[in-house]
Amino acid sequence: MSNDLASGTSLTDEEAKEIRDAAIEKFQACAAATIFNWGNVHMCEARKKMDGGREPAKEQGGPPGSAIAIADEFDEVERLIGLAKERFEEAIAIKPDHHDSHIALAQRRYERSRLLSAAAGMSGDEGKVAKGHDAKKRIAEAEAEFVGAVADYKAVFATLPDEVPREKTEEEKAAFQALVDEAVARGDEPPTDEEPSTKGQVRVMLGNTLFEQSHLAARLGNEWKSMLDEALENFHEAGCAQEDIDNAVSMHYGTRMTAGGK
């Protein structure tokens, strides 16, 4: 028999082992989540230093243009992204199936590809090669990171379990119905009742990566349409609003050049 627990209940060795293993699993998950969040702090700081605002709307009253990345603090952003990578890998070493950390590693590559593109003068309509950077080298590095990010997202997507939708409480149902009624009264499209799944979120991230990858390819004069088509397929599979998809396509460098725009 095992030692008595604080409750005074006596357990068999097998029962004690089950409780111990469950506790280890919970501590393991908590430790991985803590280190993962530590890595996210580094990534948030890196994104803030990369934020160059957005391009102006293509037409008066239209939605704002694409997000612009800047490389003014290239070395510091690289340092922060490197620290984030270390934290995410530490979390995976503790809990190999920590999906959030695997997703974050793919997202890190996506963000780094944007940084490298910015250093090469490939972010924003008025982008210029950052001082001290070789455009060809940075473009090659950006392309490699885009390819790696796409592969990482697809790999982690294949490992994600199917999620069973959670049944909403009556209060949640009433609150959602109120949002629907308000949207209809304004003449807007009602919100969807479905909560985004992890798979859906990964599809959006993969779509964003393919979209930016195709954007860079178009700017370089390379084939880009197949990557954009795959990006749109992922957006549709994730349930993104058609209006948002159409707005994104209208801002894509390739489609704008095809239409004779700027």
C-alpha cells in the first residue's frame, strides 16, 4: 500500500502511480505553457519594433492598406526573435506535443521573413534597402524562411486533434443573439456562431504566410499566382469573411500590377 494522502485515504500502488503520473503531466503542461508565454513576450516586443504602420487606403474611405514591416532595429529584432525561438524549443523539450509552441516556431519564421523582406526594401510601396544590408542576401533569406514557415505550419496542422465544439450556456446564447440582432439592425453581416478552432487559426496563419510569400514573389517578378490561390483556399477553409478576403486580394502587389494599379 502507498502512504496515506493528506485526506487520509489509503491507495494501492497502482492508484498512487496514476495520481502521480497525472500530476506530472499537469506540471509538465504548466511548465511548457509558462516558458511558451515567456517566448511570446520576446515576440511581442520584436513585432512592436518591426511595426511600420499600414499603407494608405487604395481609395478614399476604403480599408487601410497592407501592414508594413520596418528594419530600423534589425539587430535587436533578430536578437528578440532568437530568444523567442530558444524559449519555444525549451517548451517543446519539456512537452513534445505542446502544439502552441510548434505553432509559435512557425509564426516566428513568418515574422523573421517579414523582417528580412523589410531589410531588402520589399515592405511597403516606398520601401528602401536598409542601410548596411545586401538586398539579394536578405531576399534569399526571406524566401527560405517563408518556405520553412509554410512547411512548419503544414506539419503542425497534421498533428492537431479534431476539436469538439463546446456547448454554449443559455447566457452565452442570449448574448450572441443580441450581437446578431444589432448587426442586422445596422445592415451588417451577422457574426458567425462558431468559435475559431486551433486548426482554423493555423489555416489563417498559413494563409497569411502564403499571401506574403506570393506578395514578395510578385515584387521580384517571379511566379506568385499559385501561392496566392493556396492562401485563399486556406482563408476559405478557415471560414474567413469573404469581404476580408476580397480586401486582402485587392491590396496584393500581383493583382494590383495585373490590373494596372500601383
